[in-house]
Amino acid sequence: MPSSQRVTQTEYQRRMDILMALRARGLAPSHLVKIACQEWKISERQAKRYLQKARQQETVLASQSLADRYTTLLNRLNYIYQQAIQLRDLELARRTASDLLQVFQQQRKDLLHDSAIQPAARLVEAHELEALIRSLEEDGCIEPA
């Protein structure tokens, strides 16, 4: 039975991210539609629209530079982190901070090898993010890993 309530923009983007990740794993469109219908209790028609939007987002992401892709990803993770802090969901905040650290480390590695990035660009150092996480743990904002 399809749901009649609209989802929030955050939930909608989460669904797009899930569909894009599943597409990247090579799942057939018909299988993705079935998963979306079952998981989110939506109609097949709505699931097909979600899949079409996910394809469009993939096209936009593919046209972005590597630096822009990282900016998009980091902005999403930062938003999730801020929401988790506001909701006092410390476990989600801790996991998101850990994800941020991993993305920063990968960003540094990738962008240092990307000739398209300007030499003056400053990447966040891993130790800077680790220091932020430690200070949040000490202040009791997040639980230690």
C-alpha cells in the first residue's frame, strides 16, 4: 500500500543516494524499482520517478570536477552531523564525524593527484579533524569511539 505522506528533502536525498549506490553496484532498474517499492512503501510509478531523478543526479555529479564532488559530499555529511547534534543523537554524530574523517583523508589523497586542482587550494589536514573530534568527545558532545 503506497504511502500518502510527502517525505522531507533530507529523506528524499537519502533515497536518491541509496538508489545511486545500488545502481553503481550494477543492479537492474526493475530490481531497483522493486526494492524502492518494498523499502519505502511507494507505488511502482513513484519508484520509477525516483530512479529517473537518481539518474539525473548521477549525470550532474559526473559533470562536476573532483573538488566539487567532494564539496557536495562533505556538505551532505556536515548537514547530517549538525542535525544529529541538534537531535542529541550522539551515536549518529560520532559515526558521521568518523565518516567525515575518512572522506577528508580520501579527499586529500585524491586531490593531491588531480592535476585540475589549483596548487593554492588548502585541504583540511586529518590531524585537524581528529583534534575537532577529540574536543567534541572531551566536551561530552559525542561519545568516544
